[in-house]
Amino acid sequence: MARTKDFDENEVLTKAMNQFWSRGYSATSMEDLVSSLGISRSSLYDTYVDKHTLFIKALEHYQQMGYAKIQDILKSPGSSKETVKRLIEHATCGSSASGKQTGCFLVNAEVEVAPHDKKVSKLICNNGEQMEDIFYQVIKNGQKTGDVKNPRNARSLARFITNTIKGLQVTAKSTFDKAGFNEIIGMTVSILDQN
């Protein structure tokens, strides 16, 4: 019979996510995790087996939190262009919402861990494809309604936007200039008006 967890898993995953996010995977030790998560070493190992498994769970937790916000944005009223702008702002400004230069947790993992970890690489690739699909659907709908004037292939436009976001997320790791980011976001959205 499985033992009942004596801790809130969402709370623990959020703490683990923040620890990995601020320090990186390699620089975060099991000692760091035990002291910051507020659970016993035995509970940590019983539930997550090792640091790598906990890291994957933390990445999935971050992804789920992001998708919950994306769903809220997609359900909000507004034009396709407004939706694209809000999605970009969510994906980029969230990287430095705390005032710390943390960048995006998934992009950080993509740079640090994914090149030599197939499981992390697959998770990040799947996330990128899902984000591209979301932009594709919004842009395609905008082209049908006439809100998006650019006649280019909606997939190509979605790919351009997701790559611009990734660039901003990497930049947010070292610096965050809100005015500069807003200018880039505005220029990115303006591509939807080109014909």
C-alpha cells in the first residue's frame, strides 16, 4: 500500500522549481533541496527518487502553471493581435516578474541541461511545439476574420514569434529593460499588419 504524502506536492514542486530556476540544475545540490523544500530527506527520495526526477517534475509544474495562464489569455475577449501581444507579454515579462534576472525556467534548462539530456530535451521540444501551435491557431483565426492582414503562412509567422520570444527570454537572464522589451513586442506584433 502506498504511503500518504505528508506534504503539499504543489508547494514542494514550486519551491524546487524556484531553487532550480534561480541556481540552475548543476549548482543545486540535494542538500540545497532538502533544506529549501521543508520535507525530510527520506520523503524527498521516496517521492522523487533523485534530483533529476525532481527536476523533470519541477519543469512539468512550471509548464502546467504557464499553460493555465495561457488558457486564461485565450479565453479573454479581444482581437487576434491583442491575444498574440498578451501571449508574448506573458511569455517574456514573466521571466523577470519577480524583479530578478531569472529568464525563463524552460529556456534556462534548454541551454544548460537539454544538450546532454534526452528527457529534458524532449520535454522542451514538446513545449516549443505546443507554443507554436497556439500562436498558429490564433494567427490563422485572425487571418480568417481579417484581423491579421499578413497573408504569409500562419505557421511561418507563429515560428517567427516563438523564436522572438525565446530570444527575449534568454536576454531576460542577464538584463531586463521593460521599455526595450515593449518596443520589441510591439515590433513583433506589427508583423501581423504587414501585407
